[in-house]
Amino acid sequence: MNIVLFGPPGAGKGTQSKMLVEKYGLVHLSTGDIFRYNMKNATPLGKLAKQYIDAGNLVPDEVTIDMLKSEVEKNAGAAGFIFDGFPRTNAQADALDKFLTTKSSQVDKMIALSVEENELKNRLKERAITSGRVDDADPSVIQHRIDVYNKETLPVKEYYQAKDKYFQVDGVGSIDQVFDRLCVEIDEVLV
Ligand code: ADP
């Protein structure tokens, strides 16, 4: 079972992914986490990605797609994946589709966490205090990430809608409430 968790920066994808991994035994692939790990360790990939990430831009598709494929390959025995932060462009969605097809697999569902913009900004401001993330620290970078999301990432919703695979849950409420809403959607894949 492969689930794409979708939503703007600050929607709660990371928090929910951790809980979903425990419940469903899936492997969590967060492109943001993988990039940050590479930046922390100053790998060539990290050095390349840093300039884009700190400015709130997307890392180029080719780089991101190659990285994602290699992470999937590393987890060959996995029961399935939660893709978090990927795909973020239609080109990435297309690449993921083709890649999974070669593995006789597919994306079963994209589930979006819906949270309105003011709430996102408040959450990211809070997160900045503890995350140490350069891209959380500056309100203009946060605004830019939200703009990039609306322009480049939101079209991915239509990509999955066209395949009847797009579902949305309310991302506002307690962490447990949101988790329960996601579980309802995932359990439907399992029956
Ligand atoms: P958030 O959900 O708060 O935007 P992420 O941790 O998902 O944060 O991503 C942080 C940054 O990493 C993004 O702003 C972008 O620069 C880069 N990134 C993550 N995933 C992708 C992707 N699929 N394609 C391109 N860039 C990505």
C-alpha cells in the first residue's frame, strides 16, 4: 500500500506520518527530512539542495526524483510507503507513477491535509522556535514557500483527482482527531 500525504508547509504531514508508520507498518519517506539529513552531513546532495531549500524554492525535479527512487530501492522489502513531501510537481507525480509501475505497484491514495493559510503561518512561526530551520525563520521565506506550493504543487492534486485517487481530510483539530480522519481513509484502501 502506497499513500501520498499531501498538503502545504505546516499542514502536519510529518507529525501524522510518524503515527501512521506505527499503526500500518509502512516506510515513511519524507523528501524534506532526507534533504535536511544530507545538508546536516554536508553531502554533495545536501550542498546542492541547501541553496534551494533555504530560499524556500523547490529542489530541481531531476535531483529529487533520483533521490526518491534510490530511497525506495533501499527499502525493497517494505510493505508500502508513505510519501511525504513528494510528489510536489506534476513531473514528479509522473515519474513516481512510471517508477512504481516498473515494480508492479502504484499509489493507492493521495490524502490531503487541509489547513487554511493563517493557521499554517501561525504553526510555522511556532515551529521556527524549535526547528532551527532556516526556511522557517523568515516570514517572507514562509510566504514564498506557500506561494510556491500554490503555484507548483497544488496542480498535483488534479493529477490524482483525474485518477480518482484524491481524498481530503480536515487538518485542523487535535493531532489524534486528524489521525483518526486519516485512518478512516487508509482503512478504506485495506478493505
Ligand atoms: P514543508 O512541508 O514545511 O514545506 P519539507 O520538509 O517537506 O517542508 O520540505 C522542505 C524543503 O525541501 C522544501 O521547501 C523544498 O525546498 C525541499 N523539498 C522537499 N521535498 C521536495 C520535492 N518533492 N521537490 C522539490 N523540493 C523538495
